[in-house]
Amino acid sequence: MDGDFRTQFVRDPAALKHFPALVLNADFRPLSYYPLSLWPWQDAIKAAFLDRVQILAEYEQVVRSQRAEIRIPSVVVLKEFVKPQKRVAFTRFNLFLRDEFCCQYCGAKGDLTFDHITPRSRGGVTSWENVVAACSPCNLKKGDKSLRQVGLHLRRPAVAPTAQEMQAHGRRFPPNHLHQSWIDYLYWDAELEA
């Protein structure tokens, strides 16, 4: 490790966040695609020392203690299988992911809000079946009226997604940063080109 890199770490502790480890279940699939199952490098090293994970790939960067020099893990696999979660949490991010980050009225992408199909002022509840992603113009147009009153139509029905559906959606919307060492583990079961 050169001195410049070390002083950068000291001056900018946030730089240590730049080396997350992709966490795979014991079956070598990511624990989650939504969000992608990542650990800070410190947690990955700790889990390796506690013999809870096996390191599959490493970054070029190293960290040092008084007694050891360790390359930072970039991919780790759990030694014990963790049963995948069956229920999908109703969160803003998961709602946008279910709706593939586009307005469910006009199809626009970006600057999304969420909209109650049946407005809360008319007894609508906040649930998977009554909330959709909407762009600001469509949300303002609809206001507290029904879809029929404003002439809007849903692009697809609002339903509670299954964990498998969310995994599939998550794979289509990877995070902004994918380290090269992760690619084989993220898309190993994708259909190959002929």
C-alpha cells in the first residue's frame, strides 16, 4: 500500500465504504437483489475471522493490523444457508421496484412519488393493492379524485409482489456500482447467448 493511499484513508474514512463485499448465501446466490446484499469490508473481514464465511474474491487493496496484512474481500459466501424471506416488506423502494421505477399512469421514469389509487380522503388504505408509483404531473392531475374522474388508467394492476417477482425485478435494476468480481455471482443462472 503506498503512502498516498494510506493518507487518503486517514483523511477520508468514508473512502473505506468503497470496498463493499457481495454476500452470497450458501447456495452461491446473493442473499438479496433488492437491495443487493452487500456488507462493509470490515464486516466481511470479521465474518471471515469468525469462520462464518468463505472469501471467494478479493480487491487489490489491503488493510493491516499489527500482526497481519489482509486483502479486502469483494465476494464472500456464507457457510450456513439462510432461508430466504418470503414476505416482501412494503417500503417506498420496494414499491418503486415493483413498478419498475416508472409511473403507472403514463410510463414516465424519474421524479417519482407514490399515489393512492383510491384516495385516502375517500377511504383508501396504504397497501400494495392501493398504492402505485406516479410521476409528479400525474399525481397532481389525479389529486383526490378517482381514476375514472380524471381519465387515467393503470398500466398494470397493483398487487402485492412475491419474493421471487421482486428478485426478478431487482436483477433488472442493478445498483450503480457493480464490481467486476461480482458479475459471475450475480448472473450465473442467466440464459446464455447462442
